Amino acid sequence: MIRLFTALEVPDEVAERLMRLQRGLDGARWIERPDFHITLRFMGDVPEDIADDIDEALSEIPMAPFDVELEGLGEFGGKRPHTLYAGVKLSEPLRILQGRHESAMRRVGLKPETRNFTPHVTIARLNRVETDAAYSFIRANSPFAAPSFTVEQFTLFSAKASTGGGPYVPEKRYPDFGWEE
């Protein structure tokens, strides 16, 4: 079994802005710079042969470059926040790309995603953070914005099976332009 998800990678200039936020919240478990991403579709733990089908399905997804913009801070968990994130403005190209990922994964035989797509970059896990402190942090650092950036590819990542997942390993980028790192 391998744990997989697809995402957009965050460029260094934007990651630096996010890292500047990572202080002043006791008990937060800050996400490491290499693990910043915008999830498109979480597949979960899949058998190796299904991973091959996923790769094939992803290679057929058309993608034209488009701009991504981060704006605002938020949390998941409501009255007991567990995740702190920077929001991503939902554009039509991003919505379409995410929908193509969802459709491709259903064709492969994965169950439909049950959560609404809320594009974001996780910046901290808040398991040991008081609720009031989390909301005070969001207010103190708002409004938040980062320079927009252009995405030309999406990435298939693998993750270790644990809460919070990282470190994440980029397995393949699509479309594959044959670039070497």
C-alpha cells in the first residue's frame, strides 16, 4: 500500500511569506517548508497496482498554466481548531483542475471525495493550542496575502501513514515536460 495525493507545489517566494507567520502560537506544530502544498485530491492508501492506474489517469488530465493567489488565514475544526491554514482564492481554472482530478480518481475506482474542496496551504497543526489563542493568532496576522504565482504542473505525492503526513515525497509531475531537477 502507498498513501497518495495530488497537489500544487508552492514556490519559494510564497513559502517564505508563509514561514514568516510560523511563530507566536504556543503549542503549534509548524509545517516544514518542503511540505507546503495545495491539495487537489487525497487518494489515501492504495495498492501498488491501483497506483499505476492513478498515474495513467493523471497523465491524461489536460492542464494549461494559471495563476494562484493566497489570501486570508483560517482554521479547520471550528470550536476545536486542529489546523491553521492560508486560504487559496478559488479561481475557475483551479476549480476545473480539481474537478478533473476527482473525475479521474472515480474512473480509477476510488470512492468520491465527501468533503467540499477548500483550497488552502496548511501552515500548522493545532492539537495543543487553546481555541482563543488560535483565533487571536488569525486576527493578529490578518489580512494575509502573498504574491500570486503561476502553476504549470501538478504533482503526485506520497506520504507516510501518520497524522499530519509529512514528509511528503514528490513522485511525479504532470504534465511531464521531461525536466530534470
